[in-house]
Amino acid sequence: MNVEWTPAALDDLANFYVALSLAEQDDISRTVLRVNAELSLYPETLGESREENCRVWCVGRLAVRYLMLPAVGIVTVYNATLLRGSHR
């Protein structure tokens, strides 16, 4: 599936990213790459189910909420949140 981020989700990401240290920014960058890679392969198995076709997944210090549209082959990340601590 193709993974897309809404402008709002990208704004969420940018808002906390700029306040992080360089090491934390590197960690978040790697996490975003992982999120994109894994969501493109098996979005229906990651995280926890929410309302129809929506899920939330916490990976590292990042939580993403996304919508799956399997009929058109798209996963849309619509929210990103920075978590305290580490969640694997």
C-alpha cells in the first residue's frame, strides 16, 4: 500500500521535531522511515484498532493514527504525537 501523510500530520511532526535535540531528531527520522515501511506492508496488523479502518500505532516515541483504504491501496497517516519515554 502507498503511505501518505496529511498536511496536518506533517505539521504535528514538524511542531515537535524542531524542539528536539539532534540525537532525538535522528531517532524520530528513523522511526518515521520504519512507520512508512511497515505501514506499506501490513497496516492492518500494527497497533490497535479504533473506529472502522482506523488504527493507532505507538513505535519508539512516536504515535501515529492512520486510516486504511484497502480498496484504493492507500494508508493515510492523519495524526502524529510525540510520546514520553520509549514504546516498542
